Amino acid sequence: MKISDDGYLHAEIARIEKDYPNRSLAVGYSGDERGTYYKSLVFPDLIYHGQPLFISASAFADMDLGGVDIGREALEYLLRCEIWGWILPKGNDRPFSLAIAYKKTPLFSEQFRNTFEFAYTKTAEYPNYDLWTCKN
């Protein structure tokens, strides 16, 4: 299935944006259980509407390959709730449990996932996505 054929995903992202006007939103990652990764590929929809881009799986994978640590700044960004709401593909996977394709190891560290779960909670469900919002 090509993302270009999945207009319903783009419509759902637009609905979430409409439901939460004037809030910073970003598309994040679950794992890849039941093929959820491709549902994260709609992130440009938000960027074209002025939303921030904090996480790119391909950039994080490149940093991992190059031995670059994601760093404390990323954890602090999550704790500050710079992004009010994270739109994550629905699935049974833990948030940000996506594996690096060429290594089959987690792309995001346990500390990153724990920090996310400390700062955010699932507050809304849509057919293909869950919305996780800042607890503060």
C-alpha cells in the first residue's frame, strides 16, 4: 500500500489538527506491528501547516549509524512539552518502539521512551492514530 493511496490518513490528520487548533502537534512513531510505520509518513502534512519537526526516523537512524547520541537536549525537549500533542499510529506497540531496519534494534532508547511516557499520556483515539498530550 502506497501512502499516496491513503487519502484517509491525510484526512484523519487534518481532522486532528481541526480538533486541536492553535496547539503544537507532531507525528511520532509506534513500532512496526501490523505495518504502522507507513502511517507515520504523513508528517509533512503538519509541517506544511507550520507545525514543528522534532523527530525524523531516518535522521535518527543516520545518527545512530554515525555513532551520534540523540542527547540530553531531546529528553529535555520532551519534558518541556515543546510539542503539545503527539499523533502516534495506533497499534499495540509502545510509543517510539520502532526498530532500526538494518539492525533490528530500537531506534529510540529506553530512556527516551520512558521520558516520553513520563511527560505524555494518551488522551484521544482516532481510527488510525492515538493522540498523546502533555500531562502538564
